Amino acid sequence: MRQAGPNRGGWYGLQELIAVSAFLVSVASIVIAYQENRASKQLVQASSLPYLSLTSTFDRSADGKIVGVIRTLENDGVGPADVRFVDMRFRNRPYADLSDLLRACCDVEPKTTASLTARMIRPGIAVDFLVLKARATADPGIDRYARLVQAGEITTNICYCSVFSECWTLGTNSNGRPAPAKECPAPAPDAP
């Protein structure tokens, strides 16, 4: 009769247990690395997030007429804003140029306008894209423009992206908060 040797079945079971444990540790390491990478990516994106705000300042004369308008786009975020397009409308008709819009609505020739389309705005920078000031007397065109902006008949919609191509739209009718957008395609021109 042969004497039984070491329990080979027990040794085989231990090897299986070690292999399964190593596999589970590997899977857990992959999951942890993925989550850490995702969190790092979100942190980098958050640390380069642009946040544009659109403001209008109206200067009034003693009789209540508006004698000055300054429209400003400011990047209050921590990353640069790549302004892809700006859509300006007067009574829902698009205008590619702010000067054309001012002539059409109010018979005003602006002294200072700035193009916002295809412009990078650094964090903490404000761009005055329109400055209208009346000369010695009140200018009815400036007052008309300001009232049309306040009534929502002149709208400005801006689409901008971060350096990671995350995009947002900001408009005069959006309660001042940018809304996420999938992309910033240029608006299609409306038929006259």
C-alpha cells in the first residue's frame, strides 16, 4: 500500500485563490486609475473654465434721457473664452455688423465698436464692444437704442468655448447665465 503524499488538491485550491485575488486586485487598480484620471481631467477643465457676462450701462441726463451706453463682455472665469460667434438682432432681423444695426434702428454712428467674433478673451478681461456718448445735447438715437435694448427688441447672443472645446451660449434673454452648448456653429443667415 502506498502512503499518501501531500494534499495536492489543497495546493491547487490555494493557487486558484491567489490567481483570483490577483485578478480582482488588478481590476480594482484599473477602476481606481480610471476614476482618478477622470477626476484629474475634471479638475483641469474646471481650472480653465471661462464664464462670460454681458452687461449694459446707461448714463442718464437730469431730465431722464439716456445720453450714454456702454455694452461690455467680461470673462469672469478662470480660463480663456474663445468667442466663436456673436449674433445681434433688431426685431429678430440679424445684423453681422454692430454699426449696421445702430444705423438701422436708431440712426446712430458709433464712435467706438469692437468685434467680438473670433476673439479670445483672457480671464479677468472686460471688452467694451460698444460705447455711445451724446455730445453737448441729448441724442435721441442713443436714447432710442438704450430703450430698444431694455425692451428686448435688440438682442445679442454669444457662443463661446473653452480651450477643451466645451461650449456655452450667452444671450441678453438668458437671465445672465451661460447655457451649455454642444458646439458653436455660425448662425445661418436669415433670408431677407
